[in-house]
Amino acid sequence: MSMDLIGRSGQKWSLSYGAWAFLLELAEKYGWQPAGTTLPDDPAYADIPWDGDYGSSDFQAISATDAMEIAAALERAILAEPEEDSDTRREFIEFLRQSGGLVLA
């Protein structure tokens, strides 16, 4: 199974749950402090308890600021650990920067 990250302007990035978890852990290692996700502002979600989880694909939102902070932390990881560098990683960082915020689907 994969997770789809959908930017506010419609761009999409798909990756495995394991890859997403790895990238979030790497970002935390390099200073990202999760702000938490939010569920859609929809009555269907009103009674669902939510802890701000990033690991599921429940159409929760990541703010533009949080996405930018993930990108900055991943860039710091590349500088500190050159083995973490790749064209794909840099493209993902750029995707996060241009996303305007994300929905996890």
C-alpha cells in the first residue's frame, strides 16, 4: 500500500508507508517538531477523536508551515549525511516546499 501526499495546488506524491515513516523520523532527527495534522472540517469527522497523527491516510491535513519545516529538516539531513542525498530526495523536498500544505490520502 502507498500513501498519497496531495498538495493544495493539486500536485501529488506517492510513497510507501515505510518510506513516509522513515522521512518523518529523519526530519525529526534534524530538528522538525511536528505541529500535528488536522482532520477535514466536515461533519462526518466531527465525532472522531484525533491525535494529530501523520502515519495514516485519513485525509488529514498538514499545514503549509509544517510541510516547509519538514522540507528544511530533510535538507539539513542531506547536508549532515551526504548518503541521504539523491535526486528523488531533492525532488521530494521541492514538492513539500511548493505544496502549500498537504492532505494525506
